[in-house]
Amino acid sequence: MRDLTSELLELVRFTSTNLPPDVEKALRAAYEREAPGSAARGALETILKNVEMTRRNSTPICQDTGTPIFFVRYPEGYSPRRLREQIKAAVAEATKKSYLRPNAVDSLSGKNTGNNLGDEHFPTIHFEETDGDTLTVELMLKGGGCENVGAQYSLPDNTLKAGRDLEGVRRAVLDAVWKAQGEGCAPGFLGVSIGGDRGSSYVASKEALLRPVDDTNPDPELAALENRLTQEANQLGIGPMGFGGEASVLGTKITATHRLPASFFVTISYMCWAYRRRKMIVTGDQVTYE
Amino acid sequence: MPVQVNLPISDDVIRSLQVGDSVLLSGVMITGRDAVHKWLVDTFIKKTRPPAGDDLAVYEAIRPLLNGGVIYHCGPVVAGLDTKEYRFVAAGPTTSIREEPYQGDVFRHFNAKGAIGKGGMGPKTLQACQEVPAVYFHAIGGAAALIAESVKRVLGVYKLDFGVPEAIWVIEVKDFPAVVTMDAHGNSLHETVRRQSKAVLDQLIP
């Protein structure tokens, strides 16, 4: 197995500094919808300028470079242990190069490790062995502002009149969007997981955010709910940065996983507009990024 | 057109600012977020812990900067950490509501004229804004490179042992862009949006 540290460093740099085209496209469309002269339109104009600037200058889009969350799919023959070492080395080097802010803080002492390496959960790395001979490493950088407004509901929820069905899911998601207001750096994107246990549901809600902004859920019922939730979230009028306006949520991605008979969780991961996720694909000697 | 606001800010200027005003801030300010606010309140305002180490020296150094000044809720990406020739690479605002328990007391204690952050703050801070007077400046969350361009110089740093994001960075800014979303007259854009969006929510999920 070859050493991929420098290729992984490039993945981190690319993710932190270069917003994916599907996200930028959604932001541009949102900008067009806001009223000329409004604070909402001004905010989106600033955001789009910032996106162009960081792509050009190779600097972080946002100073909160977030939790580095890696999703690794490796073919037989790769060593997850060695990949982990290489990922950690790349993350530490990216921090030295100012592509990442030192973000790993000891929860007891309050001490920042200074290099983004914490315990075995920081950075977060999910491994999955796959068929074929292609290694893919997806990286999501998720900032604290949007992570803090994520929410998990256990249905039924009496105060929301949310039962164990898709109408209950809808109620929970809209409640979470309202509670978030502009604090998660709206306009945001919603990753929603139905089912699972508390832990797996949060992971699934983040995995849902790996989907392209403009794709369609293969399940027609979930596809319809995704569209409806995006539309209704925007009716709330929270707007960019919570300034009021048309664009509060630019996309909703829902996934359903199996659950216990006793549990029905709805988990919402809110992603800020700085929706940083990129992929590295390794086949033989060839390494590409998208 | 944005209003040019120079630091330190007089009470007259603060009172003239209204919710919705775009401003360009210029002058010297300090950053401070979760660790700094808790440290200031515990050590110098509520005095639940005695000053230790360089606490008193840092307090004396930042007092004149906060008097008439503003505190920026920001945990920057900083280059030049090894050479101490510091440069802000990315420096957008962090979510301000976490400082809600502390902010009003910090404004009063230091006669600070405002905070810069994102997401807005709550009733305690709005109350202090009316008393001191002070305002809340909303910067564009995530616009980190653009805002870093307005940071002309890093003049120094205190409490680096809090970590790079949590340290007190003393910076000179020119035309730092922000929008007033809470003013000294009791108005809060965040309160308005929250109320209006709640009415819509109640219709969507009756």
C-alpha cells in the first residue's frame, strides 16, 4: 500500500478552500431570489465574493474549519490502520499550513492540542471495505456553529404533535429549522435521518449530506418530503444569516434506517452555507478529486 | 451607503446607529469568545476565582481597548505562529449567543460599546445595549477571507494558552463590514425574525 499522505493533504486543502460547484450554484440561485438592496441579498453577495476569493487564494472559506469527518471506502488489500495514520499526518500538516484551524480541544482541561489531533474520534474517520479496486476518501468539514443547532427528536413528541410517521418527521424538522434561526449560518442544508439508534442516526444524517445538492431521492415518498421541507423551511422567512429573507434552507436530504420497535428517532444535521465536502478517488496510480 | 464608524466609539455615535444600518468599522479591537468571556466574568466581575499568572497584567492591557471599544467574537486561522509574525488568514465571526450569559456584564464593566459576531444575542444583552449604551454588529458568518482582508495588522496576542481560536488577539482593522442588528434603543432584528417566523411555524405545524 502506497503512502497517500500528500494526496490526503491536497484533499484537506481542496475541501477547506474550494466550495463544491453544486453548493455554489445553489447559493447563486438564492442570491437571485433575494430582493435588491436587502440585507439578505447583501449577505449572499458577500458570501459569494468570499467563495471566489478563497478558491483563488487557497485560504479557508471559513475560519471554523470544523470537525474533519472522513468517510473511507477501501478495497481489499488496503490497511485501515495505515490509512488512519496517513490521514492524521495529513490533518496535522494541513493545520501547520493554515488550511485548518487547530480545533481539537481536550474537554476536561480545555487545552487545544494545536494540530487537530485528539483522541481516536478526532479527526472522525469512518471505514468501510468495498468491492472493486478503487479507494475513495470523502471529507466533510463541519463547523461548530451549524453542528450546535443539530437536533434529535424521539417520536412521538407530544408538544409538537409529532407521531411516528412522515408527518411527524416533517414537524420535527421544521421545529429544528425554526430553533436554529440564523445561528447555523443560514442558508443551510439539512441532513435528516429517520430511525437508527441515537448514535447511528446522527452518523446517517451526516452521510445524507454527502449527496449532491441537486439529486433526487430514489424513494418517491422521501423525495416529495425533501422538496416540501425545503419549501416550507423557506416560508419561515429566516433568511441568510437570520436577517429575514427568502433563502433559509437550500436543500434537504433524508435517509431512513432500521430502528428498534421501541424507538423512532428523527435526527437533523444542519449544514451551514459553507458546505465543505470533497472526494478523493484512487485507482491504481491515478488520484483524482471531485 | 455604509456608515463609517471609527473605534473607540462615542455614545452619540452608538445612539445614532439603528437596526439595519450597514457599517464599516476602523480602528483597534480585540477578539474574545467563550474562554475569554468566562475568564473575564469569573476573575474580574463576579470574582469567583482569584487572578492568577498574568491575569492582572492582561486585564490592565485590554481595559483601555474595551473602553469605548468592541469585542469581536472570532476564533481566527492565524499564520506565522512559529515566527510570531502573525497574520489573519481567515477571521469570520463565531456564534454569539454562547456569550449571552456574560456579554451584558462585560459591556457594563468595561464600558464597551458593542460586540461583533453572528446569529444575534438575547434579552440580557439587549438590555445592556440600552443601558451602556452599546450595539450588536452582525458580521457575515463564514465570510472569513473577506473579513480577514480588513484586518490590516495583528498588534499582539494575550492568553495564547487558551488556544489560537480562544486567545485575545489585538487587531487593527480598516473598513470591517457589519450590519447593526441590535441597537441601543431596544430594537433587535433577531427578535423580530424569531417572532415572525414563529407565526409561520404555527401555521405550518398547527
